[in-house]
Amino acid sequence: MTFSLFKFWKRAVARDDCRVDATLHLKGGIALPGMILKIGPGLVLFREASDFVLVRDGAGAKVAFDGGEIEGIITRSTDQGYLIRATDPVVLAA
């Protein structure tokens, strides 16, 4: 068995695209502090700052961060966090 540093590096780079402190607001006034781990056109991966991620599939959500907010629906809850599909396209300013 050979060890490939390239495979390890590829996985490490692909793992975290960004880390932005944010708050996830759910209906009912629930606010969950955490961070955005990945962001793309129409999708956001948010990880709350607790040890557990509850299944919240289908819930309406708003991710607020310094400089903006993204509204959408939680489409999947995984051990990495909540995958949120934005209702409007995500536009990032440089």
C-alpha cells in the first residue's frame, strides 16, 4: 500500500471552502450561532456551534452574517451541518 500525499491534499483543500461566523434563524424565533463552511451559487453549508445537528429538513431558514443574509430552505441535515438551498441566487461581492 502506498501513501499518496496528493490524495490527502486534494481532500483537505476540498473540505473547507470558507469559514464565516454566522447565525441561523429558524421560524419561531430560534437563533443558532455557528459558521458557514461552504457557499456557492444557490447553496450554503451551515454548521451550528453545538455538538449535535438535529434533523431540520424542510424548515425555512435565514443565515445572517456580517455583510448580508441568505434566506432559503434546509434541504438536508448531515453530520457536517445544514445544507440550505437559497430562495434567491447567492451573490458575493469581492
